[in-house]
Amino acid sequence: KSPPGKPNRLILLFLLLCGLVIPQVGCSDNSGIDLQCQPGEVTVYQGEKVLLTFDVINHLLESIRPGTNHFISYHLYDERGKLVAYDNPRFKLPVVLRRQNTTRFELALFFGYVVPGNYVVEFDIVKEGEFWGSTKNWKTARIKLHLKPLVSSGFKEKYLDFFYNTGN
């Protein structure tokens, strides 16, 4: 028995352990979303579609459903890590990201950035008009992108010395 005025150590230990195990009321985020993407490196022409496989680990206590303004988008960095383009096309989630579960899906994406070159693409989940997942410490996925020009510079420099007019 503990002396009067001093709490029992066993009760304190019990309360401390319960506080670590029981989630706080109103807490809907255990650690967010982990986004993973394969392959880790792609070579494509400007505007060409590429099929990527995403694994999304949803640690949230709620599912994320298509049509709820959640999309996959990306940030584009140069080879040195300098941000080139932050706000890029949005791609619809094709499936429900079930709560406390891992979801795998394929997504056909295109990279139409104007300047060909070597880049790093950081994929992120965005809730349009509200937040990017990375601002909530959700884990993003990065891949290397080798973006080739749609038309070669040699072709662009050629001059055709005739003009054809149909009259219409």
C-alpha cells in the first residue's frame, strides 16, 4: 500500500501504458500514406504514356475513395535536385485506398514537360484545393525520368524547299 498523498506506482504504470496503446480521441492519422512506385527509372518521349505500378500503404483510419478530390500528381526536379515544375497534371485514383491496408494498381501516365532531359519525378497524393500529402508528412515516391524529345533537333532544323497548296 502506498503512503497517503502518493499515487500507486502500479496504477501510474498502467495509465502510462494505456496512453501509449489507446489512440487519442479525434486522431484520424496513425502515420498517413506511404506511396511507392515501380519501375524506379523510365525513358520516354515527350507526351508518351508509360505504365507505372503504385503500392499505396494507407495507415489512415479511413479509406480514400476515387471521386473525393484525391489524385496522384508529381513534382519535377532536375538532376541536381532543383525544383523545375511543382504543379503538374492530376491522375485519378483508379481504386479505393482501403484503410489500414496496402493497395496495388497500375496507372498510365504521361510526361509532357516542354524541355527534354533527365529528371527526378516525385509522386505525391494531392487532395485538390486542400493539401499535398507531403505537407502532412505522407511518404512520396521518386523515380528517375529520362525525357526524350518527341521530334529530333536534326528534323526540326531541316528546311523543306517546297510548299504545296490545295487551293481549299
